[in-house]
Amino acid sequence: MSTTIFINHRSYESRVAYMENGELSEILIERKREGGIVGNIYKGVVSKVLPGMQAAFVDIGLEKAAFLYVADLGREQLGVDAALPDLEDGDANGEKARSAEYPPIDEILRLGDELIVQVSKEPISTKGARITSYITLPGRHLVLMPTIDHIGISRRIASEQERHRLRSILNDLKPAGMGLIARTVAENRQKEDFASDQSFLTNLWDVIMKKAGEVKAPALLYQDLDLILKTMRDLFTREVATLYIDDEAEYLRCREFASRLLPHLFDRIELYHGKEPLFDAFNIEVELNKLSNKKVWLKSGGYIVIDQAEALTAIDVNTGRYVGKKNLEDTILQTNLEAAREICYQLRLRNIGGIIIIDFIDMEEEENRLKLLQALEVNLKKDRAKTNVLPVSELGLVEMTRKRVRDSIGRVLYESCHYCEGRGFLKSPHTVCYDIFREIQRIAGIYKGKKLYIEAYADVADIMFSEEAEYVEKLEEDCCVKLVIKSNPHFHQEHYEIVPL
């Protein structure tokens, strides 16, 4: 598989496009004024304890207090031998341990308690950041877990022989009382590579702890790498043929980073010299502009509709123009299989996380439902985010979750429409017109014998002048008022004013 990374950097924004076989599969954006905080380590102070939710709010110095769930507290604070979370590639936030029995959080934390925590999820919408006491420090090949005594191997490394070899190496290198995870890129690497990572990360943790003892909460103890260097660390692997970057200063910074950590990939970094903007030259900008479309057409003629709400995302599958070649069941199966591939692609590209409900077209045969589920699972293997898929229901619905660390690309690039106030729809001109008629009837008793000046959006006023002109005359007669109507093209479609003269 041919993989290429494109980095577009400007002083106000960095954008990373990850392409597989010429197809855009991931887009990452970091803006200077916002700045990603996932991975940052803070010394925080407990500002509120919520016993009913088994959670607490912690002030880490941001605009909104961060949210800490009881399962994300470290073993020392809990005072229990809770089951270790399911660890993979640095994911040690304890979400898998939620079913364990925990003591009431108000017996563990008090207002004013100080904690060392790490941001595991960006602030999303109205919610503050999600934090954890399970600290992870990712390196190139290893992740150091200074608060968990554990060894883990990335689940993406399939060979049992290789997993056994890596576990043996990590057992030799693991600092006492700490943990190590071998990342996916660790496959087939030598012990010297791991030793270098382990030494750097343990020294880094010593520096963080020293700073924690010197500063007053809330305070930032460690800031994770910016998007460009994080891309170099996490995505720039042997599978990447070329990494293009269009800024000379960042190009030199990437080469310096590669010379220290990725010498075998040093020559694959290229400075883009083209006259056309980088994302335009490789048709990435065109693909980005499509991310606002709710409807995504399939090659067969079917389509999917993606509706993203606050708590979940609903995806509907339709046959559209596809009529099939054999019978109805086969047509539906082929549409569903193609939709499954496209849905997995869109979830990754748009970075949609949380609860996802997919309404596939109903299939009668159980065998076909199993084929659909297998297709979903196969296509989700390409996704770096953790996913969980439930079986197809009798109604053809599939429930799944995808780990959400930061806002989706749609929420980064777009905001709610100020015209419709985020509803996605407006009152029609006819509805507004009839609202005006009802309002006149309400206030007519106060203004009998007077003139009422009505100013409304152009389309609304046109209806009152034309198709509803007869009713306007009747309204004047019934309410004993004279109506003066004026069109205003600059008004909001739902806005109108009624003023007595």
C-alpha cells in the first residue's frame, strides 16, 4: 500500500493529510489560537466533587474545569486493586475498568486536593477536557506508563512469536513500578531502539515530577508535541513513501527531528516547491470541501446520509439509483456492503466519534447480515481509533462506538448557522405570514381604528401582497385596523415587526 503524508503549514494553522493509495484517509488540523491539549500533563486542583456521578471537576488552568471519572483515578488514590484497563498504543485511561467496584469518590477526593493528571480528550462542544491520572508518555517505539506497573503489546502486532519477543525485551527494560507498551511501529525493531526510548522517557518523567514539586496548582507540567512533530512521531513510518511539507522552516525542523529519532526515514522528507498550493496540487482541498456534505454518493448509485448530533451520529443507507442485476436481496446486500466500506472511510476521514447508529437496508437472510458485519470489521481494521461493533439488529440497525479524542473535522471547520441558529431548517415564508396574521388578531383589540405598520422579509411580504391579499382585506375589516405592509430584503426570513402608527 502506497502511503503519503502532506503537511501544509502557515503561522496560523497546520494541516496534515494522510493519503493511502492516492485516497485521502485522514485529515488533522491544529490552529494556533486553539492548540491541541491532548497529552498535556497538568498539576490540577479539585474544584467540585460529584458523588452522584462518581466524578469530579478539576481546575487545570483552562477556561472550563476538566472532568475526571472515578475509573480514571490511579491505584494509589483509589486504594483498590481494580482490574487494569485494556491497554493499546498508549491508551491507559481506564475506560475498560468501569465495571469494577470503586469506593465513593467523595471518600477519595476533597475540594482543594491536588492531582497530577493528563488530558485524554479535548474539550468538545460545551464539555470541558477529559482527564486521567493514568499518565502515558509516548515515544517512537514505546509508551511509558509511570503510574501503572504493566507490560502491553499493540494489538495491531499479530504475530505471536513477535509479541513474545517484544514482551521479553520490555520485561528487561521496564523500570520498577512503571509500565511499558510496545507501539505498532515497534514490530521487528531491536532492543537498542527500545532502550533509547525508555531512557529518554524515564528522564522526561523525572523532569515532570521535579517541576510538579516546584509549582502551585493549577499549572502546566508538560506540553505534548505540536501536530507536525506528533505526525512525525506517530504516523511517519516505513510504510510512508514520502512526506511533503510546504514550509522551509518546518521542513528543516522535521529533518532535524528525523535525524535524531528516524534516521532511516530522513531521505523521505521533501520540501514542496510547486507554484500551486500543496493541498490544491494534490486535490486535497477539493476533498476537504466535501466534508460538509451530509449525503455521500456510492459508486453503484446508492448513497448514505450522515447526521451528526450532540451525543451520537446517525447514518442512513439508501439504494438510490442502484437497481441491481439479480434479485432484491442481492441488490440490498451489495448496497449495504458498499455502504459499509464508505461508512468506515467517512468515520475515519471526518474523525467522527462517540455512539454511531447505522441504519442499513433491511435484509431477510441471516447469512447476509453476517457478511455485512464482517465487512464492517474488516474495513475498521484500517482505523487507528478504537471501535466496538454490535451485531446487526432485526431492523437492520448497527450500533457501534468509535473512540473520540478530539472534535470531528466538521466541528473544527464549521460552526452552527447563525441564520437558522443551528436547527438546520427555517419557518417557511407562508408559516411566517400566518404567524403575522395571528399576531395581528392578538393585538387588534388594543389598536382598533388605527394603522398597523408591518415590515417583513421580502418573500413573506410578497405572499401578503399577492396570494393572501384577499385575506389581508378581510383581516382589516374583521379587526377594524388598516394594515401598511413593507418588504425588507435585509430582514431574517423569520423576523417581522408590527408597529402601530
